[in-house]
Amino acid sequence: MLFGRKQRLINRLLIVEDEPLVAFDTEHVLTEAGYHVVGTVDRYRDAVAVLDAGEVDLILSDVRLTGERDGADLAREALRRQVRLLFVTASCPVDAPLMSIGCLGKPFAHKELLAAIDAIEASLGGKRPRKLPRGLTLYAV
């Protein structure tokens, strides 16, 4: 603990979102909450470039992305690299439990997004989240 605050397991986030306003809003909320957003991109290839450039603790990805490849392709690549991915989308892929840590349904409130990350962090720390925020489904960690 540092000055009464516990050390986070999730610090560096990558946002992959094809809707500019949603991407900007998400980045702003996460930055204000003290997270380090390492990148905000709208394409698979740009997300992979961010992964190549440095460490990422969690990817927040929509399923629909700009370009030919989608969020499911990114989830498979993240799984291969052992980087956790949370789908943030209106429609989660059927095979999401095989390639992601969970799914947060759109639309969501800022507090639900932050609570979703807290729930993932609790799970990673070996604790069962007390209550999941509306719209969040968590899979095996």
C-alpha cells in the first residue's frame, strides 16, 4: 500500500474502439481514474503495434473495428501473447469465454466501466468480486 491506496494489478490499458467519441470518453474516464492509457486505436494492426511497443495489462476492445480484422482477431492475438482482453461491445462473440476475460455490454456508465476493471482486478488477485456491475460477464481468469 502506498499512502492508504492499494497497489493496482492493472495499470496500463489499451483501448481499441472504432467510435471516436466513445474512445475519447473512455480514455478520459480511465485517465482521470489514475490508469495509464498506453494507446487508443481503432484498428487491429495499430493495436498489435502498441502490444509490440510495450507492456499492456488489459485491453478494452470493441468487436467491430476499422479495417478487415475485428476484435475477435485481436482477442486471439492477445491470448497468444498472454495479455488479458475485456470485450466492451453491444454484442459479445459466442466464443468470447475461450479468448477473453469477460464482456462489458454497451452502453455502459463510467462507474460501470471502472467497476468492471475493479472486478477483474479482484479476480486476478484471487478474490471473488462482491457484486458485478450491470452488463459485465466475467469468465475464468
